[in-house]
Amino acid sequence: MKVNKKIVTLATLLALSGSVIAGCSKETATEQPKDGGSPTPATTAGTFSYPMKTDKTLTYWAELNGNIGSVKPTFQEVPFFQEWQKRTGVNLKFIQPPANQAKEALNVLLASGELPDMIEYVWSSGFPGGPEKAINDGYILKLNDAMDKYAPNLKKYLKEHPEVDKQIKTDSGSYYAFPFIRGDDLLKTYQGPIIRKDWLDELGLPMPQTMDDWYNVLKAFKEKKGVAAPLTFLGMPTALFGLDGGAFTGAFGVIKNFYQEDGKIKYGPMEPGYKQFLATMQKWYAEGLIDKNIATVDTKTMDSNMTSSKSGATVWNSGAGIGKWQPIVKEKEPKAQFAPAPYPVLKSGDKPKFGQKDFSFVTTGGVAITANSKNVETAVRLLDYAYGEEGHNFFNFGIEGVSYKMENGYPTYTDLVMKNPDKLAPAQALAMYARSGYNGPFVQDKRYIEQYLTMPEQKDGITVWSKTDADKYLLPPITPTPDESSEFATIMNDVKTLVDEMSLKIILGSEPIDSFDKYVDKIKSLKIERAIGIQKAALDRYNKR
């Protein structure tokens, strides 16, 4: 860590030397700032430009990303956040909740009544009652007017991308946060089944396509390779977490969540396909093909399983999975190869119904401005910077000449990011200078992923995993009304607990598969039909936006 500091400090000095150029920003807007205590930007007649000239310090509440936290303990020490303040002219004081305790810390913050200017949080799904309630309760600002006046970059983007505009507001048309947007289809799929391709080749087995193929492969891994837990996946924070996106459940036409089909909303764990899924998993578990600790596997355990050859298949990400495990295992086994496998189906030749795929608007990473902030214009201008051309490049690639350089018009990451002399992983090094590797208030650029995924297997993952019909069935980012949202949360807290408990009991064999029908009756008794009705009403309103 000592060396880490030196390298990052050196890069920070380079960043400082480049800030003279950054100060001459070309970002312009057609709105003039207000009089009376507003920021005084460098202006020409009828235009606005960065950096702003203000002596105010704005407060910004956010959880520190894990890749940053492993290198620097606070926002203020990170070159990206230092440079962002320089380029916009806005001094920031960061308020940082303890790691993995954002929800609890936000509740304490809101109860205190002492709110910062900005809060970065999962407003659409993490606030009880949803974003409209957060506005109605006086916690955050409805941004419509402020965006019209001071956010020309975001307004321009939304005008050019009406499908995104539809996703980032509530049914009543309220904008509530500066959003994280995946700017290309290439960025929307990053997760799926991963398997030890070298073991398949060694055993003379083809890449599994069907559930029967998977059974044969896992059995061969166990019997011929002596693998302790052929298939492992995340069980935390909820049971079967690694299968939520449709891997294996999707083969039976369901997911462990709500989805839409033939104009109806369905809840997967009640459907006959989920019973088939549980019966299959029960059989695989009884035969030792699944990790016996499926209820408690976290990312650390999964990493260990996959890099120690305790497991040969899982469901995880191209970066945090293949990208992390491949170099570790290759050091011990030069022929080792992790490869993406397609989402499984029951019948060969069928197209998978489900798979992981994000919408353009990702509900995490949004930044709201608090209702009582006395610095609304400055906060909006600060956040709008990321949606203009210069801010877009900065948020995605960092500091030119330090973290990237232009090569034939293409922003190319330097060795500081891709082959960090400090031995930082690319994800850690990139997080020092840009936000493209994790969510935030900006539009993510596909040129980030084109470079970040350095291995052919990672790039293949995007292609292989995206060949599903998920677009037809997954629910868009709908927003129930405040009343609906509260009622829905109450119902689903009980339902999810029951689903997790019963799913595990059936898979582990402590409950027979025949108990599934009684379990569905219990779900119905918890008012699941009302929850489905709430989802349907919200979807109908969304479709009318």
C-alpha cells in the first residue's frame, strides 16, 4: 500500500499540471446564471462555461465504491474527485457512510433533518414509498424546473433519447435524480454462466446448451475430475442470489421475480416452471453436483471455489468473474480457461427466454438534490457537467495524458490503468481516475468496456449471454405510487422470506417437492395477487408515459 500511495500521488501531480487546460472548459449552455448569490461562471454573452467561480462548499453524501476503498479510504484522496471539483469550480465536502451500510446510514441522516446538498442513492427502489414519496415528504427536490434552467446537457441527451427519458422519471413526470445511463446495448449484458472450458476439452465434452447437457457435465466434473462442488453460485444476500437473473430458472420459463408475458404480470416462484426448477436442483444437490453451502456463498467464497478448482461452473460477471479468476488460475494451471456458456434451455435449438440484461437507465447511481439545499443551481450545474462532451470523456476515461490518451480519435487507457505499475487491478486503477467502472451520475461509454474486457473470453461473454429474449419479458423500471410502494414492500418482505426458505428446504431435501403446491397456497395467502396487481397498474402507467 505504501507504493500505491506514491504512484497515485505522482499521477495526482500530473493531474494538477493538466488542470490549467481543464480550467479552460469548452462546455457551454444557453442559460445565464441567476443573480443574488449564484455562482459566477466564466461567461461570454448568452453562454455559460466551466469552471464556475463560487466560494461555496457543497455537501455530497455517497457510499465509497469498493474498488476505490481498497486503495484510498476517502473521496477527497481520489484523483477523480479532486479533478471534478477543479473542472467545475465547485468545492465539495463528502459525507461517507460506513461500507455496506448505506441504507441504515441514510435512515439516520433523513431522521436528523440535517441534509447535505446532494445524496447519491438507489432512490427508485431503496426508498420506502419510492422517489415520489421522497419528494412529497420534503427530502429531495423535484428537478423539473431546475433541469430546465441549469441542465442543458442532460436535457439535450434526454431529448435525443426519448426511451431513456421515459425510464428516468416517475409516472407523474417528476425527475428526481441525475441518472446513471448505459449508453449502448453492449453495456447492458455482463453476466451469465461461466465454465471451465479446459475441463470440457479434457473430458471430450461439448459446451453445455441444455439442462441435460449441464447435468452430464457437472456429473463428469465430479466423477472424473474429483471436483467437490461442480456448480457454485451466490447465496447471499438472499437464497439463490446467483440464479435470480434467469440462469437455470430461465430454462423452465421463469425467473425468481416478477416478469411480463402475454399482457400479464407473473410471479415466477408460483409458476409450474419453478417447481420443475426446484425438482431439478433437488436432484443435483442430492447427487453432490451443487455446492453444499449454497445458502451462504458470498463473493469471497465463490472466488475461492473458482480459483482453487473446488468448482468448475458458476453464474457471474465477465469482469469480476472471468477477468479476476483467469490470471490467478493460469499461474497454477497454464492451460486453465474460463469461458462463457449460453443460458441453458430444455430443448436444443431453443432461444433462452431469460438472462441478465439491464435497461438503459440503471436504478443505482442516481444523485438527488435535497429539497432544502440553498445551492440548487450550483449543484445542478455540477452534476450536468458529466452529460456534456468534456464531462462525458472525463467521467468515462479520466484525465487525458494521465489515465488515457487519444489515439486516432479513440480515448485509449494508458498503462497506469491497464498495466498499473502498483499492481492495482484495472478496476481499481480505473476507479482512481474515472467512474466508468461503477455506477454514477453520467452516461457510460461503450469504449470503456471495449478496453476493460481484455480477454477474448470476456468479450465472448457479452455476445453469448445477450442471445436471449429477456427484452420481451423483463419489467422496465416501473414506479408504483407512494401508497402502492409501501403496500407492495410490506407484502413482498413476507413473500420473499417464504420463497427463500421454502426454495432452500426443497433443494436441500428437507421438504419434498410435493410440498410445492402448499407453498404456493401460502404465497397466495400473503396477498401476492395484490402485489401482482400493483405491478400491473405501474406497468400500465409506465407504458402510457
